[in-house]
Amino acid sequence: MTVTLGWVVAPSRSVVLACGGFLDEWTGLGEFLSVRAKRAADTGGAHLQDWVAEAVAVPAGPGALTVTARTRPGTYGAIDTVATLDIDLNLPWSAVSAGKEPVVLGDLPVDPCGMVIGDAVALDSWVGFLPAARTVDGLADLRIWGRGDEEAWAHFGA
């Protein structure tokens, strides 16, 4: 089954799929994630890795990018899990590749902290679960989504 997960807007024209657990490490590893992602996107996209931080960056067109997933039954539980993730980049295929087949950009490990999809520049300010004193707005960057999401939002004042 295919489900729509949501939409991402990438004003920088670079969209990133990254491991959430080490996303805030990029700022201490030399160049910002957005600089590396823009360089990768300008060449059609690439896998980025520095120490434990990993991401895939690709070029993106204007407007909202639709994120969908194909699901399959879970291996360990009676729930559907994501089998493949698809992001409509709002670009003609010729802007990404000279070929007609999918382009493999690299493999990302399964991150128990989840995956993050977003604009490369916006992800530079990701603060994850660090103390609130180091955040932009006093809140951790967190998306509450799924069963019980409305109750969790109400309970925690998200």
C-alpha cells in the first residue's frame, strides 16, 4: 500500500534525508550540512558521511514536495512499516540524471532515533534532544505523528 506521509518545502532547493540520531553532529564536523548538501545537490545528489553523521542530499524544485511511502507488514509486530520512501522532487528527471533508471545515491543505516527529511539550510539549526538553552526557540526539534499524536500534543503542549 502507498501512503502519503506529508510534504516538505525546500527553499534552498536542496532536500536532505538524514539519520536523526546524529543530525546535530554536523555543526561540529567542519562544514555545515547545508554547504555539503548544496554541493551534492548541484551534482545531482550524493550520500554524505562524516564520522557517525550520515545523510543523502538531492536537488529539489519549488513548492511542496510530496513524501510517500510504500508499506509492508512489520517483521516484529502487527503494524505496517515503511518499505520504500519516495519524495517527488518537483524536477524533470533530466535535471537529476541522464539515464531513465533510478539513481542509487548510497545507503543510510537504520537509525533507532528515526529519519529526518527537510530543507538543508533548515536542518543546520536542528538541535535534537540537547538542553533547551542551546535551541533556537527553547524547544527540541521533534515531530509527533501517528497513533495518539493529538493526545501527546495536548499533554506536552507541543
